[in-house]
Amino acid sequence: MKLIFTIAWRNILRHKGKSLVIGVILFTGAFLMTVGNGVISGMAAGIEKNIVNGFMGDLVLISEAQKSDNILLNMMGSSIEPVTTYKQIKEVLAAQPYVKRFLPVGKNLAMVLDESTSAPGYAYLLGVDFAEYRKMFPDSFTVIEGSYPAPGERTLLIPTFARDEFYDFYNIWFLPEGGRVVRENLKKEALANLGTLNISTNVVMMGMTSGINTTTDIRFPVKGIIRYGALNQIFGHFCLVDIESYRECLGYFTAADMAAQVPKEEKKLLGLEGGDLDSLFGEGMIVSDVKKAPKIKVVALNEPKLSEDGVYNAVFIKLNEGEDYGRSLKKLNKALAGTGVRAVTWNKASGPMGGMALIIKSALFVFVMLLFCVAVIIIVNTLTMSALERSSEIGMMRAIGAHKTFIAGMFLGETAVLSSVFGGAGILAGIVAVRIIPLLQIATKNDMLQLLYGGNFFNPLLSLSDVGLTALQLLFVTVVAALYPMKVAVHITPLDAISRD
């Protein structure tokens, strides 16, 4: 073995030009593979941070009646089936040791009504308990105008992206109640019309759900303007509202609610008691010895209800660190049998967004594979030419007793030395580059690039497993690139050396 590497090193030094060409290819390939693996790892971590930890969790519970798993950005805004068994679901989730936290939400499309022109627009509503939402996703967005809602307050939080879209459609610039125009937050067209800017601090919305005829026009006061930490153009389609106003807007009520709710016109009548009730009838028409009627409790349509008694459309679930999706999904669906819901992974529930992330990761993987192919082809050609040019040398070695295995080992040793020196240098350079890139704070506001970047800033990551994967990829390239030149070399005979001379 020592002799093989000694000869291999001598041949590398004797053929410096070809060795340098192969070395540069190996260095470039190893460098790009290292950075590519870092980008893929950074992207995976970014997706987990921005989507899983910032918006919808690892798993999502949806109704068994829901036809499509995609509930986030579903086509044409089709209605999400209601979930009415949350109390039962909550008990099941609380008993699962692998579940870290969960949040029930309402999610559906609403029609935005313009009172001046009656032209309807549309917006996705995400109905939540804001206190629980903040515990589940503490850093998902920042309030840039207005304030965070108080508990039990009817509230609408509008993302900056949705506000810009509303302005384009209605020519209305929405501000939080008591707020003022912030020039820095105005979009270009609104800034140009600052003197005649049409301002509003509330929005009228009407829920859109199939099979329900009780949707209501709700005037939502704008409490704040928010900006999502990442993927603002994607998540920015979702306006956050309090869960009770969401239910009222969408027409969602439980059986208990329906039994307790009374039209507002009858509230005064049913609330009357004793003499007040007698006064509605003529004299003598009421039996005098009837005891005083008990007071009837009346719940108005807009009176707050217990949130857990109401309807939701989904439940977002965060798993404990390191939990396997497949095993957790299987166990959770088994535990939830009979509750009328099923669990799906976040990438299925997010539809095109999860698919886009997968496409980008696949494209990066294909890019790395193309690097393999190009590096292998060039190295094979260079080593094959080297083998043919050294026919006399190889033929003489065969004539004095060198076996084919020795000749093959010699070529493999040359490739291994070049791969170790130049490829190793490429891996080290790639590690340094991955460490330096985050320090440059390369930012983007493009959502597709944010998926690639793993957030607002380009932030590739490298773990020991990523470096090990790059080393294995380099080893694969080395072996594959040496196979054909080894085959050519071992078939050179002493007679071929003489004939070539």
C-alpha cells in the first residue's frame, strides 16, 4: 500500500498540469457540495422556524369530513369543514406525552365589504384566542402600528401585505383606532396620494361558508397593523381576529348556543318579569295568584361565549423536540379515533407552500447531483488521457511483473491523493464560507427566496452530519471517476507499450 501511494504521489508531481486540472475540479466540486448541503440544511431549519414554529405547528387536526388536506391556501378559498368536538379533542391531546402545545383556530374566507361602492373583496380570517396564540407563536409577528389586543376584545389585526392589497382594491388606507398615518409604512401609491388619502379604522366583513345561511356582517375595529417575521407576503394574506367575532361572522354556533340565543327584538319581552309582564295584557287577563315568574337569562347574538364550547376549523399542534412525524402522526390518529378529526403534517396542510419548499429542496439536490456528473466526466476524461499517455510506463511495469491489481491501485491511489488534498481543501473552504455568509446579513423580501434562505437573511447551516455527507459524496465521486481509467490502464500490455513506441 505504501508503495502504491509513493508511486501515485510521484506520478502526480510528474504530471502537474493534469493533476492541477483534476485538483481544481475536485476543490470546486467539494466546495459547492459543502455550501449546497449547508443551504439545504439552513432551508430545512428556516422552514421549521418560520412555518412550524411561527404559524401552524408540526401537525394539524382537521375534520374527517374535510376532503382536502390543504387548508391554509386552498384553491378558490373553499370552506374548511367545522370541528365541533374540541373539548373531547383537548382531553386527548393533553394526554399525549409527545405533544408540546396545541392551539384551536378558525380559518375561512370572508367577504370584505366596501360601504362606499358596495364592491366586495376577500380576505382570509384566522380566528384565535390571542392569549393562547401568543403562547403558541410568541415571535410570529410584530405590531408596527396600534397595539396588541386585550382579552375578550373584538379585534382585527391586519398584516401589512393585506393592507396594501386592500388599498389597491378599495383605495382605502386602514389605520388602527386612534392611530395616525406613518409615512414610512405607506406603499408607494399611497404616499403619492398622501394629501387625499382615504382613511378608515374599521372593516366590515361577512363570512363565506357553504351550507350555512347565518353569516353576519361584522364591523371589525382595526386594533393593529402587523408584520410577520418571515414570509410576510404568504402569511400576510391572513387577518387575525378574535375567535368569538370570527364565529359570529361565519355563523358558527353550537347546539347549546342556538338554544340560548334569542333574536334581539324578543330580548326585551323575554326579560320582563312580574308586573312589567302583566302590563302587556289587558286587565283581568292574567291569573292573579300565579307566583312571580322566574327571571329568564337571555344571551344576545354578540354576547361573549365560552370559546371551548364553540366551533373551530383546525387545531395546530407542536411536537416535542426530536419527535418523529411518522410515529407521532400514527399514534395521534389512533388516539383521536371517534372524535371526528384526523391529523396531517404541516406540509400537507399548507398546500402549495409546503410543496414549494419541497420543490426548492429537490432542485438544490438535483444541482448537487449535476455537480457530481460534471466532476466525474471531466475527471474520467483527464485520467483516461493520462493512462493512455503513460502506456509505455505501464507496459514496462507489467513486463517486470506488476499485476493488474497493482496498476488499478496505483490509479485509484492517485485519485485518492488528489481527492484528499484538493477535495479536503474544498470542504474546509465550504465550511468557512457557510460560517461567513450569515455574518454578511444578505437579506431579501421575496418570499420564495426566504424559503431558500431559511428566513429574511441567507443563513446556511452545517452540522457534522452535513460535513460527513459531503465527504461521502466526495468519496463516491473519487471511486466512480477512477473506475474507467483503471479499466483502461489494467488492459495495457507490454506489447501495447512496444507498439506505441
